[in-house]
Amino acid sequence: IKFKKRIIVLKDLQKLVEPVQFLDVSGFSWSRRVSVPSGTLVRVEGQALSLRCEVSDFEGPEEQDFDWKATRGAQTVNIISTWEPSFPEQALRGRVLSGDISVHRLGGSVVELRIREARVTDSATYTCSTPSTDATMRGNYDSDVQLRVIPNTLSLAPQVPVNLVMEGRSIRLHCNVSQNFTDGIYLSVTWSIKKGEVLQEDLLTFGPDMGVTVGSSFSRRYAEDEMHLHLDSEGSYSLMLSGAVPADQGMYVCTARQWTREQGDWKKIQEKTAVMGDVTVIPTGRPSRRCPEIRPMTTVSSANLTMRVGAGSGCAVVGVQAVVIEVGGSRFLRDGDDGGPLEAGRDDTERQGEIEDVAKSLTVQVLDNTILAQGDPLNLTCLVSADDLAVLGLEVTWLINATQILTHFGRDGVVTKTSNVLSMSQVGEGDFTLEIQRVELSDMGLYSCRVGAWVQHSKANWYQAAEKTSTPIQVLVTLKGSTKSLLLSMLSFLVILNHLASRFFVNTEQTTQWKRVKVQQRVKVIISYDLLKDPTFTVTLDSPRIAQYPGDPTELVCQVRNISHLRGERLGVSWFYSSSTNEPLAIASMDANGALMPGEKYQSSIEAGLIVVSRVEPIAFKLRLLHTTNVDAGEYACSITTWTTTHQGTWRKSSDHRSRTLKVSLPSKSPGLSVVARTVRQAISSGSTFEMSCQARPKNLKEGVALSVLISMQEGVGSPSHKLASISPDLVFKVEDQHEHSKQDSLSLVKTGREEFLFRIRGVQATDRGFYSCEVVAWIMQNGSNWVEVVKGDSNKIQLTFEHKRPIFDLSINVFTTSVLPWETVKMECIVSVLGTPTNTEDVAYEIRWYQSWGSDTVTLLASMDRWGVVKKSPRNDSSDCSLERLRAEMFVLNIHGTQESDAGEYFCTASPWMRSTTTGVWSRELDVTSKRVFLHVKFAFWDSMKFPLLYGACASLFVGLFSLILGLICAQCCLRDTTHSPRSRVKLMDLEID
């Protein structure tokens, strides 16, 4: 920009450079600039925070003064100032005097607003401003930053790790972290270790960007897959260290941090640390028995292999410097791993010591002997215990008669040799179960459990430390319902038992022990015959919760009591409903596997979650109606069914026990809702405020129902009403009528009490006069997300009226002619006249609309002009066109070009006056005015329409006749002429006369 020979005053210059606020005309240098952090800052309640403010490119002294203010909604409060001690608001002076709120100068032009302990109420828009010390006002003198303080919901609950860990085992570090979800807040979790007086060292950090950061000392172990991060569930984090070494012992710490993004970088806003506990790693080396004397060179030879080992000194850890292997005359030399000594702590002697330790502590036990009837399920449990059981790899094998393998459970958790009727699972640490769904006579025998314990030697190498087999227990299978068959089965079992005892037990003491067991089993078999009877029990139906109001839940409990002889059967339930007029209907049923089968009529309700059928205890079932209505009133009953397994391993129903009926009814009082509207503030003139309250009075409604309100307005008695504003059950305000969106700032509807609402109109206009009413609806929440209407009520009407002292507007139409011929142009003038108080033309604007009517019902909008002068025309189907123009402030002209027969009809115009307040400058709309109608006639003249065709026809006929005449003469002269010569007469007198 270059200025030549012109002097521009400062006011005009500011208008010129308004888009570029920091441009200085004198030297084109940057003007004063106040800057604060950009974006929204998020901080945590109870934490310290600081807001930096800096001013640059200013004139005057180097030390500038600063003022801090906070804005919440429409309220602005003074916080603190660097030059005026009385600047803070009265409510904040206590915090300023205590030092909780302070301002610190970091330089002559830089300060920080510091809050020692942030509060949630400190969330606001903070403004930093500087008084002017410049010769001329230029640049900006204040800047805003948004601060949001969130509640402190971060909690840290680590689990104490195992205190003593054997070398080579795993260390599990579990940390629970929870926080309330907040948009823009991210979480990170860090595991650290502290050894003595050494500084704390980080193992691994997860987050805040879902990434993993590994400490420098543990990067190799993480790369070798010896560190595992497990996200067990939401807020549950675990770090697993495999192959523990003595260097891993120390105090472990878990740290949780909250982060946010500011100016593209991560900003830590909170940190919490908790000590998890001390971990001691027990070395596996035992010098007294595991460190044999090793010579500088040891040679081990076999038929075709020779190995020579050169070892260094030391007892706890032996360093193997080199291994020379000779195979078939060939020599192979292998140095230590990574150029260093090989770890020899896992030599054969040390491994033998571990095997002895595991073998001594390992115990295997199978619970008592079992007597079953044919078809019953068999459940056996193998209990395994040992020192440091969690780090052992267990292999479990179930045997029958000590030779036949039933199933095998590997240390990797894979189960082999299973079938549809036989399964094996691990239900706990050292707890393994064998289940046969339906036993047969061939399943009788001695059952035992063989366990192999494995120890991890390195990352991928395992060796078996011990193996033990439990003492066998005997399983007897009898026939149902036959004493003779029972005795035969017992005798056959004793024969097998004697055979096995004589085969597997050779000494006299053991044989005597087995004979004593046989005598005891005979007594047990006779006593257990009573267990073969069918189960018996009674069924009761109770109602712990009955609905008191429509929409309340109802609960029914079906309970099994006095149960006996229930062995391997399972229980199921069926629910029924009946009324005085209908047969019992099946609501739903639950089989032995817990599968729910809804009834045909109630299927949709069960799928929607309105009816819930569940098993609350092994012998108790519940039916829950989430929202009880009058339709649900009636009699309910339940039926308990027992299920047994078949030969194919499936379940079949064996018995059915039905309860008594229970009647469910709702109170006879129906819900009601009455609404009373009253005037709180009456509008006395245009521009004043009108307030109306709506008081709801519910009857027979339960506590906690939500209310919604709708405000409606009628211009007169009997006229249609239109909706103005509403509040939903979720307390969401909405302007209902799209024509009222221009008044959105003047309309308000708030909930002032539990059952009271307040409606307000600011700056009422003449168009707001009428009758106002409230409609209140009571709602209940269904399925946690859907609102269901219970009852509604309408209030009385409140009239809004006041004396309108503003000008009165009138419309008139001036038409030059009302009868035109086709294709002519018609001009119609719409003139607005103002009666009463004179007004300034700049404070009045009009919206004009022209309509055409073919009758009392058919009205078409031709064109319109808004108060800014924008013209809009409706589409037309014929060849004529129209235009709308403004000739004067109160005169609007409609032109119809090329009139056609379809343009005939009645024409009228409407105007919507808008007036601007001389005090507030706000535009308000007055009542619409409509002009009288003018009929336009399009004439049809017969002679004018026929004269040109007749003239054209006559001219064409004359031309054709003349042309035919001329053509005939030409043809006669040219084509029919006689050319023969007639001789002269010989009479002389005649000849003379002729001559």
C-alpha cells in the first residue's frame, strides 16, 4: 500500500486497515499484540495450573501491567491485576489473599496467572488485557483462552505381586486404573522398579497414544518376548516378566498419568503413583551340591562322540568358555553365546536338585469312591498341590484300571481323547475334573489321575521334574429299580476288584487293606440303593415385588423346597399366564441347559427386554415384568421340570411339578395430570416482557416420572392454534414453529420447579397478542433409552393483550385498465399508506406479496419482495411473464407481460410491515395487511381476430385469378394462332373497295 500526497485521518485509517489489525502505517511494523495459549486447556481438579500471557510490539515502558478476567456465560468477574490491588471481585479476594490465586511476573512483558488448587468452578473463558502505553491505539489489547477443569476421578489400585519368585519363573505385575470418560483426555500406565538407593527405572509404558515405550535396560528382553503386556479388561493392565533373574528383584511401582493435546504436543495434567510391593528372586544355584569341581578341561566320550569342556572358576555361576564336540572324527568348536560365557547354572546336577524339590512337594489326590446308577453322570476331581505350583507346567492324564487312558490334559491346555459323553477341564489352579455325562456298566473300575510336573529351563525349553499317580478310587455302576441287578453288579465289581488287587498289590498289608475296602463297599452299596428313587420336592410361587403404579416392575419367584433324591438331574422352569376369559398361555420356558424358549404371544416382549426370565439360584427362578400395565393383570403360575441324560448324551424331561396360581393386579385408581396456567408478568405495551407459569399436579403417579411441556398460542377464540416452544423429558428446549425461529432469542421456556415451568417472551409485538396454553405430558423410561407416555393434561388459556399505539398500515391497488387484449402489458400498483403516528421512512420496511385468485379457494403466489428488496417469482407454465419493482418507499408495481387468457382473474397484494425501534434498534414485525381484490379481464375481439385471415384470403384469391387470366391469354396467342393464306378475289370492284 502506498500513499501519495494524501493525508488520512486516524479514524479513516483504522477503517482501511481493519482486516489487518497489526499493520502500522508509519513503518509497516507489527503493532501491540497480546497472546495467550491457543485452544481449550484442560486441567484436573485439585492440581496446580498456570496461564501465560505475553505482550509484544508495544510502545512505552518495558514493564507492562496486566489484568485477568473470567467470563462464565454472560457474567464477567475480575480476578487479579498487577497494578490495582482492589481489582479482584469480592468473592475471589479470599483466594487471592491466601495465595491460591496469584499472578507472577516472568519478565517485563510476560506474566503467569497461577491457581494453586484448581476447582471445577474455575472453568471459564479467561481474558488477559493490558492498559495502553502506546502513542496511538493499534493492535489488540486483550486475548482470550478457554479453561476447562474436570473432576479428579483417576484412581490407582495395584495388586501385590508374589514376594518370593524362583529364578527363571515369571513375575506378574497387575495394576487397576479407573477414570471417568472425558473427551480429549488420554491415559498412560508405567511400570517401574527401584533398587535400593538407585533412582527409579521404567520398565514399560503403555499410552497415551496406545503405543508402548520400553525402558532402555529392558529393550532386549522385550524384543526377545520376555515382557508381555496384557489388557485383561477395561481399566485392568498386567505386565508379565518371564525368566526372572536376580537383577529383577526390587520394589515395583505403578504410575498412571492423564494427558491432553495442546498445540500438537502431549501435555501431562495429572500423575498418580502407587507402590506395588517388593519382589525377591531366589537364585537356583546351590554351591554345596551343585558346583562340582571342574577342571580346566573336561572330556566326556561315548562310542562316536567326544565333548571337552573348558570352564572358568566360580561356584554359583559357572562360565563355560568353549565346547569342543567330536563326532565321527570331526571336531566342532562353539564359543559362548554373544562372545561371552555360557550360563552353566542349569547343569545336570542343578537340575537334579530341582527335580528332587518338585518331587517332594508334589501331591496328587482323587476324591472318595463313587456309587452311581446306570445313566447317571460321573464327576471326578483330581487335586494337585506343590510348592510354587503357579510356575509349573502340569500334564494330567486320567486312567481307568491303571492301564487304559481316558483323556489327557497337556501343559499347553490342549485336551485330547474326548468325546460327546466324556470331557475334562481345569476349574482352578491344580483342580482338574473328569465328567462322563451318562455312565454304563462298562464304566465300572478303578480311576486314577497321573500328573507330570514340568519346569521351564529356558525361553522355549522344558524338562520334566516329577511325575506322580494318585491312589485309585473305585466307581460302582448299578442298574436302576432292581435289587437283584444291584447285587449282581456289586458282586461283579468285587470280582474285578479282587482281580485288580491281586494284580497290582503283592504285599500282605496292601491285600488286607483292599479286603477291608470290599467289606465297606458292600455296606455302602446296600445303603445307597435308596438314592435311585426319583427326586421329590414342592414348588412355591411368591411375589416379592408387585407394581403399585402403571409402569412399575413386577417380580415373581418360583422356588423349589423340600428337595430330595436329586442326583444328576437338572432343573428347568415354565411360566404361564391366564385371565378370567382366556386359557392359560405359555410365557416362556427354560430347559436344562438354560436355553430360553419364549411363548408365541410374548416373543416380541421378551426380545425387547420387557419380560425377563432368569435363574437366580440353582433351585430358584425369577419372572420380571419391567413395565406392568393393566393388560398384565391376571393369574400366573410356574412349573419346575427335572431333566436327565439319555443314552445319546442328550437331556430329556423326567418329571413336572406345578405351583399354585398367583393373582397380579394393579390399583384401581387411574393416573391423572392436571395443569394450571397463570400470568406471572403481564405485558402492558409493545416491547415489554410477558411471563406465564405452568403448574402440573400429578395424581396416582409414581415418584420419578419425567415431565415435558408444550406451549401453544391462538390468535383468537376458535382460530387454529400453533406450537411455539417445548421442553422434552430430557429437558431439551426446542422452538416448534419454523416461523418463530426469528424470535428464538426472545422466547424462553425453563423448568423452575419439580412440577413447574416458566414461559417468557421478551419484547412482545402486536403479532404476539392472543391466547396461550400449556400441555404437560408425564413419561417413564423404557429399556433405558425410550420414553413412554403415561398421561397428559391441558391447562387453561391465558390471554396476552395490550394497547397497540403504533402506526396503522393500509393497502390500496391502482390499476390503469382492467380489460386488456391478449399480448398486452398490464401494470398494477400496490400502495402502502400509514395512518396515525408519523414514522421515519428509514425505520420502516415492507415485505410485499402479489397473489392471483380464480375463486375463493384457489390462490397462487405470483411474486414477492422481502424487506431487503430481494424479489422471488413463482414458476409459470404459460407464455406470459411478470415482474415486481419498487418505485417509491410505499409503492410497489406488478407488471404482467404478454397477457394470456390464463392471466384473467382477481389480483390482490399483502404487506408485512417491519419497524425498527428508535431506542434499541431492533426490528419487529407488525400485523399483515391485505388490499382489496381487482378483477382483470382479457378480451377476445372477433373482427380483430378474423380481419387478417380474410384479408390474406382475398389477396391470395385475386392474385390467383389474375395469374390464371394472363396465363390463358398467353397460351391462346402462342398455341392457337392460324397461319394459312386466303387468295384474293377476282372481282375488280370488290378489290377496289378493299383497297
